[in-house]
Amino acid sequence: MPDPSSTRRFLLSFDQGTLLLKGCSAEAVTKIFGDSYWTRDHRVDGWRCDAMSYADVAGALARKASAFEDVVPDFGDVQWKQRTIHSPRGEQEEAISAWINLCRGVIVMPTGTGKTEVALHLMADTSCSTLVVAPVRDLMYQWHRRILEAFGVDAGIIGDNTFNVRPVSVTTYDSAAIHAAKLGNRFKLVIFDECHHLPGDFRRDAAVMSIAPWRMGLTATPERSDGRCRDLEFLIGPVVYDLPIQKVKGRTLADYDVVRIPVHLSAAEQTIYNECSRSVRSFMHERRKTDPDFDWRTACGDAIRDPEARQAMVARRRKQSIEDRAAEKLRVLEDLFRLHAGAPIIVFAGSNAMARDISLRFLIPCLLNHCGKRERADILDGLRNGTYPALVANQVLDEGVDLPAVKVAIVVGGSASGKQARQRLGRILRRRGNARATLYEVVCQDTSETLRSRRRRQNDAYAGTRHRRV
């Protein structure tokens, strides 16, 4: 029952990405909310808190205030013209049920198991104003196409120099954060695709400045190297469903092999590599004599004004370049192209320079971050219809983008991240009949790349890696 001691009429509104409460004394705020949520804003003679607290704030007012006006939500009505979605598979049904229990939370499913289908089913069931947030423009337009195919609804687009807001809209993380102050009260459900991108300093505003009581995160790899993946529970909700890749290997996903191929630097490459290694080690050793906590991050910061730090950074980058662009990797690539002649192949490079080297050496298209939308579509369509036998990319295909039915991928460079390893493996696991997928990992022995490969193989997706020479 409302507390009769609160007789004053309060006004709760949405203002510039925050909630604004007016007509409420400090005593009333304390009585209703305790010490939570609110900060006094003397400029407007009111109280402010994060928009994401809306459900809790409105609930507290409903229980403890006798009179208040809530003008926060500006949700539009949604009516689907059609519902053309495949019936959910067993694991998709489990994910749907798990999310519905809270109407908040993160769904973790390997690439290729149908996270988008799960989200579409939940959109169909909730039938409310929805914003889908994707990490890049390609994914934003991919969501736009999927929504049009599933529901016959032309979703609004917010981003890529377009600002067309509709009750169902798609956007990117950056655009969502930029426009959150205006749009934070327009959507009841927000879907964060590849939600591990959300916890950054700027992008998190897309969640903090939104009142959406229903929130869904989709990802195959929730981990972040900075540890901020823990913030996902605060920004979206807890992990409500986590599907291990081994549970669907050979069933929903194609069965697969991971094959590690060791190669060696040439004598000339190894000589330069060793010289660069000695230079970096010597620099770090000398600095740690006076500062035991001196690390490489500090060295990079000092490089602006310290010639020795700058020389060490150049040496380290040269080391990485030698690892990335080892000549023996090109020989192995040629052998693998011959071994899988006639099958479409994706090559994942560790740098843009190596991607260009491979593109020029084998006359295959090179897909990098700065490629335009039309060029990307042409390359992917060409791989799908056989115009291009293979393509090479650096990081642009690591996550999210729908690819043709490719069953062979070759990794010739990359980070030590298990997340990147699972993302790249996931590019070839969409099941097509009983075809078996193969991921080759080409690694330079006696270099830092060996350590990175070992760390990548610590995740369950790389279990049972075979080693061979080509």
C-alpha cells in the first residue's frame, strides 16, 4: 500500500539520458529510496539518477508514494506483419526459456548455433519496441535484413550517416552511445549483439542511459582481456544460458579438426629476429634495475620522449612483423591451397601487411576493416558463388558476419586470445550435410608466436589439436 505520509505529487521524467525526479524533498527521497540512486541537481531543483535504474525507481514510487506522475516511457507500438522464423532447435528453446524467466541476461552460444534466431523468436514473443545494437555497420545491416525477412518490418537505421528511428530499429554501439541521451526512453527491449563490446568506457552509455527494462546480450565469447566482462551483469543481467561448443560439435555444428603446422624462420629472418629480441630484452633489463615494476606499457608511453624506448618499440614491432610475414608460411599456404583445391578457403592473417602479401602472392581478394560495404559484399558473394576460390582477412571476419559455407580456414597469425581463436573457428562450423571442417594453425617455431598458439589452445574448442608438417 502507498505510504500516506507521502502526499506530495512527484514528477518522474527522462532528461538527457538520465531520470529526473522533481517535487520531492530530500526527506521524501530518503524515505522512499534510502541512500540509493539519486543525486541532487540544484540547477533544475530536482534529483537525477542513471536511466537504467528506471524499473527499480518506478517500482519504489508505486509502492511508497501516494501520488506521482511517470512520463518517462515513450515506447512505440509494434505489430508484426508476418512471422517467418524456423522452429527453434533444442538448445535454442533452452536459451529462449532461460531468458524469459528474467527478461534480462546474457546468452552465450558458439558461433553458428543460431543466436540471431533466438533473439528473433524473443522479439516475436515480446512484440514491443526493440533496439538491436551491433558492433559494426555490416552487422547492423545484416540485422536489418533478418528482421525484414522474419517480420516483414523495415526497421529503422541509426548510424552510417542515417538517423531513422522507428519502434524497431538497428544501430551500432557507437551510434547507440552517441544518441542515448535522446533515445534512451524509446525502447522497451534492447538486444546487444556481440555484447562483449558493451563494457568499454564510452559504449557502456548505450546501456546506462537506457530505461529498457528488458535487456538481452548475445555472444559466443563474453571474456575481455581487461576483465570488464564482469560489468555485463550490471549492464544487461547475469548469464542465463551458456552452451559449450563440445555439446553441439557434430550435431548442430559441423564436426571439425584443428591441425597445427609448425614452420621455421629462414636463417636471415632468424638472425634479425634474435637481434631484435636481444635489443628488447636488454632495454627492459636496464630499466628494471632502477624500476622493478617497469613494464612494456610504460615503455610505449616513454617512447614519445625517450629515444631508447622508441628503438626498443621499433625492434619489437620488427620482431612481430617477421613472425607475421615469415616466408615459410607462404610455402605452407601454397601446399594447403593445393590440398584443398576446389574448396572455398578463408585465410586469417595477423596483420594487414601479411594479408596484402598473401593477396598479391595468390591473387585472392583481401578483406580489411577499411573496405567499403559494397566491396565486402562483392568479395563474400564471390566466395559463395565460386568466383573467388579463397579470401584473406585480418580481423574483419573474426565475429558476427554471416559467411558462405566454408569448411577450411587457415590461421597464419593472430593474438593469444582464446576469444579470437573461438571466433575464427566458428567461421567454418555452420553445418552443411556431414562435411567435416578443418582449421589449420600455421605457427613459427622458436618465436613468441609459439607461446601465443599455446595460449589459444587452452580453450575447449581447440581440444584434441593435431600436429603435422606440410
